[in-house]
Amino acid sequence: MLEWRRRREPSMLMLLASPLIAIGLTMLIGMIVFTAMGYDGFHAVESIFLTPFLEPQRWGDIGVKGAPLVMIALGLAIGFRANVWNIGAEGQYVMGAIAGTGVALLTYDMSGWWILPAMMLAGILGGMAWAAIPAFLRVKLQVSEILTSLMLTYVAVQFLYFLVRGPWKDPGGFNFPQTRMFTADQTLPTVLEGTLVHLGIPAALVLAVIAWLLMEKTTAGYAIKVVGLAPAAARHGGFSAARTTWATMLASGALAGLAGLFEAAGPFGQLTPQFPVGYGFTAIIVAFLGRLNPLGIVFGGIVLAGTYVGGEIAQSTVRLPQAATGLFQATLLFMLLATDVLVRWRIGFKRRAA
Amino acid sequence: MTSAMLVSILMTLIAASTPLLLAALGELVAEKSGVLNLGVEGMMLCGAVAGFAVAFSTGSTGIGLVAAAFAGVAASMIFAVLALSLMANQVATGLALTIFGIGASSLIGAGFVGRTITRLQPVFPAALSEHPILRVIFGHDIVVYLSLALVAGVSWFLRRTRPGLILRAVGENDASAHAIGYPVVAIRYAAVAFGGALAGLGGAYFSLALTPMWADRLTAGRGWIALALVVFSAWKPGRLLLGAYLFGAVMTLELQLKAAGVTWLAPEVLAMAPYLATIAVLTMMSLGRRIGRLDAPACLGKPFSAS
């Protein structure tokens, strides 16, 4: 008989190994399921999980997809640590892009180095404002931030549709629902000549290091962890749960908003109805894959960005539909949560009573 | 307003409320047992696509409904294994289930985009179901009557039966229930499965009755509204019925204003209405909590292990 035994201390080895086991299991399950569905399962998994990393010309794409995921996940992870479940990052990402685009449309006839920083600031504030609503409702009225932040995502997306079809529609855009293209002063500079690698990618890495220092080396980071692990002890120690909720929600809103602005001023170069691409939800998986650790999140962001790039490869190599990427990502999160049990529990054989 | 208009509005309202009512009622039972399953939207999408695929292939919407319920149960069991047996975080597992449902329904549904089926038909004979006034009562399909019967059934089960009492005890105090000898985890599995079946049915109501045509992400966040409705209901089936029909009214208003060609309000603003209404309702509930008590099960969302 197999039985689970609770470990006295969480296993450090399993803490690091379980994400890798989860990735391995996801590949195995993906292979079986997609073979059963009549696809070339082996090559599907190879295209999604290996090809993007083995072909250097794809690394730029991984960076472009990974940067917003890492930025959003950093904010979410800090909140998750404190048991603050902001799952509306997608809405904050959209609102950040909208606020930044507002500045871009206002400064359309101007030029100057200051325009892009002003757009970034607007993006940050837009995301923060959108996150402030669930933070306020949670702190003042104990309304679940899970549901409110998520509802606000649908509102933000509709607001985006309204703007691009109505007041912000490009007058010279042949009636397409989209804003003007941003000017050179409103677009993120590329950091590597001849690639799409833009300023957002080094920014995401720097932010990860800052978040790591904040979480590991400061009292504020310690307070956040204590509030999440032992709310009663935190109250006793003078750490305020309300302040932690505000701080983590605003921080994650700011990061999601900035990610939205980077995406609008980078790969998109304008706002279109295709702008909400689900990064806010995928970032939840990135946060867990990174074990809610800022440096782990960089790893998680690279893996998930790889599945997007690989999903496109698999579309052309084994004709796997695009939706398969989402299924792989969900399976990965399932496997991460399943293997997490190994950190706290040990599996062993039960001795039969004689 | 003519009586014909009123009848037509009521018909739309009841149809729009039914999937919400089903999904929320299933979640209510799961939460009463102490399990917070945020995967309602994902289970609804699994039900919607399975119902449509089976109805399209067999030509029978009835078999489609049964398949949808099974698909909902199957999806809910992924959640149950992770959250109940492996004690994974329930919030994260529920989210994973929703991401899974979006991906799976999109993948399976890809072959059905734009295909249509015969929608679910009224149960009663035409003399009643097409009567200009009486059709408010007799003009619905089987799922509408089933959803109302289930509200009564669940209410009776939770309040008047012994298994219902045990289920509530498990949700209020799992440790004590375990100590007395009740199988906490097994009871929670059953409650989650029931929630899955109803979410699956609710999802299928979109693809088999409301819009008998497949489209990606057909449920458009209604699963999340169902979760909010459970809070609104204060975990009471009767109030859930009221809440679901209130939300049906909000969505009907949106459709009516659109149909009436209201131009001063942008369609996007109307589309925001159900989500803004959800936030407003949750906020009002919290304000009300200071006066009355909000009866959330004490063990809601907490993992349980026997050892």
C-alpha cells in the first residue's frame, strides 16, 4: 500500500525539482493526448517545448513574449505570497495600454525624448488605478478581490473596444477599429539591431532583480510573506493586512499597466481589438512555475513564452491548432499544483500490520 | 408596453437566467461542503462544447445535454483530484480548470465553428407553449423546468435531509465531521461532481438553447457571475433563484436596449453592464453584511487532510 507522510520540513530539493517534474509530465501527457487525437504527438511536444529553445533565431521572439509575462507575474507573485488574489491583471494590462495610448494621441504632433517616459508613467498609473478598485473594495468592504478584479477585466476590454471603434478610431485607417500608429518618439527603441527585441525585455529582467531584492532583503518583503503565511502572527507583529493588500495590489497593477504600455508601444505600435491576448492569465502560470520567486519567474516566463513561440511552430509543422497552446499551459499548471504535494509530503510504502 | 412585449421580455429573461442558475446552484452545493471551485467558467465551456459536439453528431439535443453533464463532471474531477486528494491550493486549481476549459473547448470546437443545430424545443404541446400569454409558464424547454425543480430539490436536500445535514457539517467543520466518522473527502468529491454536472448543463444551455451555434468562448464570463451569485445568495438556494433572475433581467435589458436601437448608449457600455452589476451586487452584499450575517461555510476553500 502506498501512503503519504507529511514531511517535518518542506523539501528544498522538491521545491526546485517539482517545476521540472511538472514540465516533464506535461510533455508526456501532451504527447499521449495529442497522439490520441490523431496528431503527431511526439513532434507536437518537440515543436512546443524544444524547438524554440534550440533555434537561436527564435530567442528574440521568446524575449518579446516573455517580457510582459515576467513583468505581470512579478506583481502577481508578490500578491499571492500575501494571499491577495489579483486575477484581473489582464484588465490592468489593458488599462495601462489605454492610458499610455491616451498620452500618445495627445502628443501626436509633438516630438521629444520625454514622450515615451510620459507614456510609461501613464501606463503605470492606468494599471494602478484599475487595481485600486478591487484593493479598495477588499480593504474597506471585504469584497473578494478575486471576483472584482476579474469582472473589471471584462469592463476594461469593452472600454478598449469602445475607444478603438469610437472616439480613438484612426481617421485615416480605412474604417478599421484601431488607433493611429504611434510615431517614432512614441515607440519603444529596439535594443538589438535587426530584431524585435525592445527595451521592455531588459526592463523586465531589471524589475525581476529589484523584486527579488525587495522580497528577500527588506522588511517590507518579509512582512508580505508573514501576512500570507500567518495572518494572526502578522497582526501581532504589527504588520497591517490592509496596507499589504494596498501595496501588493498597486504594485501588481503598476507592473501589469507598464507591461501593457510596453506591448502597445512595442510589438503592437497602436491599439486594436486584438490587444487583449491573455497575458494576464498566463502570467498566473508563470508565477506558480517560478514558485512565486522573482528569479524563478524569469525562468517561468521563458518557458511559457517558449510555448507561445512553439505553438506557432507546431501549427505549421504538425498542423496543431492554436488552442492547443492554451491546453498545454493549463496542463502545466495542473501538473505544477499536483507535484507541489511532493514538497510537503513524502510518498512511501505502508507496512502491513502483521 | 403591450402584453405581447411583456411576455417576450419575460421569455428572454427566463432563458438568460437559466444557465446562471444551474451553474450557481451546483457551485452552491460544492461550497456548502467547503470547496471553493473557481473553475465554473471552465466547466461550463467543457459542457457547452461537449453538448454541441454530441448534439451535432447524433442529431439529438437530449443526448447532447447528458453528454454536457458528463463533461462537466469529468472536468470537475480534475479539480477534485488536485484540490481534494493532493491538497493543492483551491484558488489556483480552479483558475487552472478555467484556463483548461477555454483551451479544450476552443480546440474541440474548432471543427464546429459556424455549424448550427436545431435548438432545444419546448416541452409542452403547441397549444400551450405558443399561447400568447400562457407561454410564459408553458413555453420553455426541459432545462428551464429542470433548473427550477433542482432549486427546490437542493433547498429541501440541504435543509431537510440527513445527507444534506452531513454535507453542511463537512463544510462548517471538517475536523469534527471527520472525527465523528464521516468521509469528508468523499463527500466533497460528490459535491464537486454535482457542481460539475450542473455547470456542464448550464454551459450546454448556451450552445443548445440560447445560441444553437458554436462560437469560441461562448459563455463570456457567465461562470464568474455564477460564482458571484453564490455570494449574493448567502448560500441559500431560494435567494439564488432571485439573484439569477435579477441578472437575467440585467442581460435582457441589455438586449432590449440594443434591439430598440438605443444609440446614446454605446453597445460596449451595455456589454459592461452585467460585470458592473456583479461588482455593485458584491459591494452591496458586503455593506449588508454589517447588518445581517453572511453565512459562508466556515471551511470554505481550506484544504483538509485526515492525518
